[in-house]
Amino acid sequence: MLKKALIGVGVIGTLAAGTYANMNRTPKAVKVQVEVLAHRDLAALVTGSGKIRPFKEVDISSNVMGRIVELTVEEGQEVQIGDFLLRIDPVRYRSAVDQVQASIAAAESNVELSRQNFEYAQTTLDRRQGLYEQDLLSEEAYLDALQAVRREERAVQMRSQDLERLRAQLTQSQYDLSLVTFTSPIDGVITKLNVEEGETAVTGTMNNPGTVLLTIADLSVVEAEIEIDETDIVNVTVGQPAEVRIDAFPDVVFSAQVSEVGKSPIGSLQAGANQAINFKVVVRLLDTVLGARPGLSCTADITTATRESALAVPIQSLILREVELDEQGNIVQRDPIEQLMAEIEQPGATDDSELEEAEGAFVVRDGRVVFVPIQIGIAGDRHFEVLEGLQDGDEVVVGPFNVIRTLQTGERVEAEKAPRRRKATGETKET
């Protein structure tokens, strides 16, 4: 112990001599830029890019096959609900209707004939039954008349069923005939026209889709279908406000609202470990976009959280440092001589194993900088919400970046105000 004490005294003397020498040769202060903390209105934004799409869009396909004999619209034309669009050759389907109608007429005649035969057989049975009861007719002749009535009754039932089947077939044929004429199901604009007059419309099968003749879109309400990264999608919910910028209209910002949030990732999870995982989000624009077209590129900023008059620290001032924290989470500021003596008394007591990485900022106090750990809240575009660690009016170092990287607690600095920046998206002016 005496040996350690002597060593300590010697070290203290050496450090004291060094300190006295430094008092006569003060190191030059480092020039830094600072910003005074203030309260701001913050908005946390999630940004995604995608395409404009109509809120309502209808693909017109054909359920019957045939040649297009009449086409009265063109791409880009506005149509109203019920407007005539095109017609497929109806000859084949009108002929089918005529054939079924003829069969129905024949079936009705057969039913009428069967009813007459039934009535005649019933009259014959009544007459023979009277004779049979008076023992003037043999039993065999009576049973023949009874059998004839039953046979004609079944014939009426069968022909009536045939008539009902033909009537059902007529309904189907008339429906097929109605399918050759196409009218607009909605008010909108023809955004795609895939056929010309004279082409043949093909119906779809289980493995092959049918011909999409044209597409009608209602562009009075449009949506932005965007992709959001997996790290941000957890903060996005239906109903959140958003702002949409369309590349075709660079000077206009459109108000919008989240209307749909995808629950499954876009694409396959088996595509690869390095592939980014995105989710589909649909944002509905609240105003009519004149000149909007499906497929226009756009970017949407979704506001996921807001804070009014929150203490905000500039993002460029935040830095990670390894510091020693006490049980309350406060940084431990040690005097160099005391730290050296503690190392002599108990070697390894302040090694790197006791250090923790903390996020914070350098605060200027009495011409020197002190690293202060910060607990942050929501992130704006250029500022973070301060929950703990800093106070209103603190001067934090915001630059230059190469200086912030090498700053140490206690270092002398020469502070100057950072140049003012333009207001960022998602943040309002100081309050």
C-alpha cells in the first residue's frame, strides 16, 4: 500500500506539473456551429413511391365469341353509364333464339294434343265404367280404358316438362344474344381500347384469359398505390393524412388519406434474403386531379405521428458514443487524476467492459462541450423530439460533422450560430 501511495503521489505531481504548464499554453479552441434548442411542431413522415390508379376501373371482356361488327368509341373518350360501346355479330345467337322459339311452338302443340288425348281417354273410361258396373262390358275392356287414361296423363306431364326445358333454353339463348351488345357500366373515360372493328372477340377458359376489349376508369377519384418498407409499415394505419406529389404536376401537392394497408408483402418471401420486403399501401386523393392518368409516377408522404410544441434537437447533432453511466442512467464525468488513481487502486475497474453506447449530443457549457445522452421520441424531417436529457435553450453542436466525430467532453470550443435552413417538410417553425 505504501508503494502504491508513493506511486500515486508521483503521478499526481507529474499531472500537476503538466497542468501548470498547460495553464501557460492554453490549447486553441475548436470552432463549432451550434443551434439553440427550441420547441417545434413535429410530424413523423413515412415516404413511399408508386403509381396513380383510378378508384374505380372496369375491364370489359366478352362472354361470347364472335366478330366485332360495330365499334363506336375511341380511347380517351368520356362515356356515361348505359352508353353504347360495341356489338359482336349477333346472327349466330339470334338464330339460336329463333330455333328455340320454333321448338317451343312445336312443344306447345304437342302438349295441347296430349291434353286432348287425355280428355278423350277420360271420357272413354267414364263410359266404359258405367257399362262395366251394369255387367255389360268385360273387365278386360274396362282395364284397357283405365290404362289408356294413365298413359295419356303421363304423356301430358312429359310434354309439359319438355316445354319448360325449352322455355329455360330460350331464356339462356336470349341472354347470350344480349351479350353481343356492350354498354358502359359506369361513368368514366376509356383508358384502353384493345380491339378494332372486324377483330374477333375470344372468350376466356380456365387457363387462358379472354379478350379484354376495353377498360373504363372513373378518374373523378384517384388513388396512389405505393410501396412502404417493412421497417415503416408498422406505423402506417388506415385514416392517416398524407400528401401526394405527382411527377406530371411538380408544382402541386395533393391532400390524401390512407385507405388501405397491405397485410402481406409484395412478391414472394422466398425470393432471397437480401431482397427488400415492401408492403402495398393505397392512399386516396381527396381532390379531383384534372388531367390524371393511370400509371403516373408519384410519391406520398404519410404523417404517422405529430407533436405540437415539442422540444426538438437537430438530427445532425446526434451521435453515438461509449460512455460510463450510473445506476440512474446518467453519464459519469470523471476527473482525469481521480480516474488514474482509481485505476492504480483497482486495475481494470474502468475498462471498456463498463462502457455503454449511448445516443446523445454535445452541449456547449461555459465555453466547453459536454456529451449528454438523450432519449428521443418521434423523428421529423430534420429534428427529433427530445424526451429526456436536454432543456429548452441548450446550445447543441450541429457541425461541422468531421469536428463532431472527434469532439471529447471538456474540450474548449469557439461557438457560432449555425446558418438558418429552409423549413423542412413535416415540420413547422419554432414556437
